[in-house]
Amino acid sequence: MRSRHSRKAEPVLGTSISREAAWPEDDTMEPWLSNPMEKLYADYFYFHFTNRLTPQGRNGCYICYEMEGIRSPTSVDRGVFENEFYPKPRVHTEVCFLNWFTKLPWAKTLDPGKKYTITWYMSWSPCVDCAEQVAEFLKKHNCVRLRIKFPRLYHGNKPKYQQGLRNLDAAGAELAVMCPEDFKYCWDNFVDNLGWSFWYWKGIRWNYHVLDEKLREILCNPMSSLSPRTYNFHFPNLPFASEWNNTYICFQVEERKNSSPKTYYKGVFRNQPSHLQQGYPEEPLHAEQCFLSWFDDKCLSPPVDYNVTWYMSWSPCLECAEEVVSFLEEHENVSLTISISRLYNCDDEDEQHGLQLLHEAGAQVAMMSPEDFKYCWDTFVDNLGWSFWYWKGIRRNYYALDEKLREILCNPMSSLSPRTYNFHFPNLPFASGWNNTYICFQVEERKNNCLKSYYKGVFRNQQGYPEEPLHAEQCFLSWFDDKCLSPRVDYNVTWYMSWSPCLECAEEVVSFLEEHENVSLTISFSRLYNCDDEDQQRGLQLLHEAGAQVAMMCPEDFEYCWDSFVDNRGRSFWYWHGICWNYHVLDEKLREILRFRLP
């Protein structure tokens, strides 16, 4: 059976959007036959169920319903409801369904110990009054699981309608925007389609993503995925992106109990502007706050361990960092890894302090590598099977941002870019403009003459942190003392440096070696810093006398560093012009400095 009103009963195009149908004054109204119907006309479905963002004339509301296990354990009942009006009093379609359902003989004998699933595919989301009545129905029928899917949001920008949806969500209804696959399912099961295949209209998927994001914002729930356009706009690791005002978190949560994986969640949160928050704080909710609120309400349980991973379009601000730190301190069963595309106000000391607090609280903080961007594309983006496209500068920007983050956190970099290595390490006899110093280091832990652990990485001098600049040698010693050093273990430390140490750093290194006799140090450097200055020569002599092995980097050392500390992507090392000659000249100068002890 099809819809039982004539074509004259179709709402007039161009009228204002109202849930009650509008009729031409001279139209003849036919008597209303009772709900439910069996099928919809195909053109009615395409007209009323389109997910256009600004539809005109869609004044009626339809529910395509599906009930599982109501009549019998294996039964699936389907049908269609619509608003009732002339000659009856006006009744919205949700109320029509509830009135009909409560009169069913099977509805009166539902087993409270079981769950019965009802799914509504609605042409509009519920209004405030209907949301209230549906919520009341769910409170009385705890055994009913109601899923409501709709193509459009009814007055989605008005606070009271948003609150109605939140009330429904709080009552246990599962709300979602219809995706393209849902439209096809309705076409196949609720439409008198005469055997025609479903036609996907232009913009169906894009509109779905826009509306889904809007609904998730209203409900403070995560989105299931991002559209390719949103991801490609908000996530590129551009060095300057001051106009990108939204923050997205693509998250993964892994529950672990007794060291074995239990449950896995993933989704996407976005910051919520203040105008969306009826009943919420007046200030906008940041994406981090949205996640913490959802995670605390929906997932968190004391006996379970959680591994949480965030992929963020912006690094957290200071306020959010402090909230995350407090959350981690309260919940020791939660570990957090944060990978970020861009650094938010990275030159601001407050924002740097926020990142340092996160790091000190045990969060793993890192920049997103090109491989991370691809992983997010494959995992969190509705990519329609398209491969990830690596934008221009993605790897170069990653290296620059990773270096900046490592400076902020006083952590070693995992590797150098080929461009940085080829610029800072050549053993030129005159390189007065090269103001940065890099240390490529290796640390071997040995216990009872057996290799126990091995670390490697790269440090660079930090300019202006926290007040005086930190030299690369000081960065290493601070990190090594905090993270590695143990009195019961012997350490073989090797440094490959772009510049030889200055006098002040040499004195600090000597003091460190005197305090820690279980540490042996080998230093190879590319160039000699102010080699004609007697103070700098004195620094090298102090290192040599303290037992450090001091030498110039030979061509084989440069190749070793290229293979071990540079993200060379399989490319072979290129020996620049004069590398051997410069080495012999600098080596002779160093031997001369160490041979003659200054007074």
C-alpha cells in the first residue's frame, strides 16, 4: 500500500518550514486514513528525505520504522508513519507512532529483562515537544532501545531544539544523521521503488558530514569520521596557519584488562563554539574538554587500564594542558599519547609551559610525521577509497616543527633531515655564520660487560630557554641525568658534534665526568669552535685531560652519521668536495692544541 493522500496533498513548495503541513486554500482535502502505511512513493521519498542543508517546502514529517523482536523473537516489522491533521487534530508523526505502539497487544507483554530494538528513519529530527514525549516513553519502557536517524536537523541552530535533542540522548535514544548507506537502505525497504536502484544525489555525502558534525557538537558526542575536505583543510602542518581557528582531535581508546586488549573506541572531536551550549558553560568548549567529558561519562572504569591516543590539528593551549594534567593525575590507569600537526603559539612562554607540563605528567608528546597523517587519513577520514596525498613540504615542515617541540621539551630529536645535516655538519675551514650546534649521540648501557640498552638521538642548542640559551651539551647532560643515569651501570657515550665545545661547556662536561666515574665519553666534531682563541683551546685540553676521547670527524664518521642519524630515505651519503683535505687540516690543528698545554 502506498501513501494514501492524493498528489494534491503534497505540501506547497516555498512555504516556511513547519512540521504541520500547509495546504492551498482552494484545495479539496480528502479524509485521513489511519497510520501506518506500508510504503512511500519514490518521489515522496526523494522530496522529503533529501539532506539538503536549506530545503524549502518540506513541511511534513515521515517515520520509516523498523521493529525487531517485538511480535516474536525473530520478527522484523516495518512501516511508515506521517503527521496526522485534517480532519483529525494535528498530531506529529512521533506521537502517532507512540500512540499506535502502546496499543499493540505485543507491546503490553514485553519482557523487561530483554532488549527490543526500534529504529526510526525520520525526514526531520524531533521537535522539542516530541523529544519530551519520546524521552518519557523511554523512561517507562526500559526494555526498548530506540535508534533515531534523520537526514536534517529541525531548527538545528535554536537552543531549545538543541536541548530537546540532548534530552533525548540523555534518555537513552541513539541519535544519528542518516548517511548515504542509510538512504539506500530506506529506498530498498520502505519505498515502492518499482525495482529501480537508489540514485545518490549530488552533495549527499558532503551534506551528511556537515550535519553529522553539527549533531555531534550539539550532543557533545564524537564524530565517527571526517570528510576529506575538512581533513585536508584543518590538518596540514603549515608553518603559519593563524586563521585556522578550529581544533580537531582524532582519538583512539584501547581498554586493557589483565594486559590483554578488551575494547577499542575511535572517533573525532571538535571544539564547540559557545552558542551551541545550552546548559553548558558559557565559554566555548575546547576539543580536549569535549573528549575528557565524554571519556569520563562513557568509558572510564577504575579496574581497567586505558591507552589513549590523540592526533590533533593544534597543540593544546595552557588551560587545556593543565586540565589534561589534572585528569592524568586523578586517573593513574590512563596513559596518553598526543601527536600534533601544528604548534599553537609556539613562541609564547605560557603555551610552551603547557607542553612541558604535559610532558612532565607522563603524556607522550610528539609532532605528527608524514606517516601519522597517512594513518589518520586511512583511519579517521571517510576517504571513499582514495589514497592519501602528501602535500608539498609535509616532511620539511615536520622536521622544523619537531625540532621546535624538542627544544621546548628538552628532549632529543630522533633524526635530522638531510637538508639540516648537509647544512650544519660539513667540515668547512671557515663557517662563522653557522650559529647552531648539533650533537648526534649514542649511549650504550653495560652491566657486567654485557650490552644492556642502547639509545641514540640528536640535540640542538636551545635559544633563550628559559632565560639564558642552553647549549647542546647542556641539553644532553640534563636529559641524560634525568632519564638514563644509574650508579650500577657503566655507560659508553659517543658524541658527533657540528662544532667543538666552548670553554664553559667543556668545564661542565669535565665536572660531570668527575662526578660519574661510570661514564666514558668519546667526542668527534666536524669543526673547531674559535680554534685560535686560547680560552677555547683550554676547554679542549681540559676535556682531553679528564679522559674524554677527543677527535675530528673523519669522512667515515660523516657517512656513519648519515646512515645512523639522518632520515635519508635510503639515499647514499655524498662526499662533498674537500672533505678529506679539510679533515686532515683540522685534525692537525686539534693535535697541535692538545699537544701543547697552555699555562
